[in-house]
Amino acid sequence: MWQNAIQFRISLNFSGTEDSENMEKKADKTIITVVGKDTVGIIARVCTYLAENHINVLDISQTIVQDFFNMMMIVDMKEATKPFGQCAEELEQVGEKIGVAIKCQREEIFNKMHRI
């Protein structure tokens, strides 16, 4: 009986267009991390850049520990007006202006790095 369940699961994972559509959606996700000394307006500046470039925030987590700001965002770049590399560069420049480090990674790279 459990062999049938395994076969069914395998056939769901490796056949059909639904999985390929899900893979395309994942390719549009990007992880953005923001780290630095806390100051007023960090989230506002980052989110303003994202909104101006049609990048949708899917999830956001932010903490402050002893005056140090830490934020992780998952964004969807499907409708972005600029390519990934240019957005990553420009967000890094936004970070320099406000005194934080901003890094962007594609979701699949982030997942592979943290799987080890």
C-alpha cells in the first residue's frame, strides 16, 4: 500500500504543467536582506524603491536587537521594470545612502546555500 502512495507522489512531482508553472513562479522570487544600525525610515526607503520598480513584497520579517536593524523580505520580481542585477545594484546604493547593507539573492540560490 505505501508503494502506491510513493508512486502517486512521484507522478505528481514529475508530470504535468502545474509543476513547471510553479517553478516559473519561484524563479521570480528574490530574498532581500537589510542589516545595519537602526535609524528612522529604513523600511520606508526600501519599500519606496520596490514600489517604484513594480516589485511586490510577498513576506517581510524585521527585528531590532540592541540598536541593530535586521530585515528579510521575500519579493516577487515578475513585474519588475528593471532586470535583477540592476535592482540589486541600486538597492545596494540605497543601503549605502541610509547606512545599511542591502543584499539580494534569487530564491533558488538562497535555498541551495542554506540547504548544506
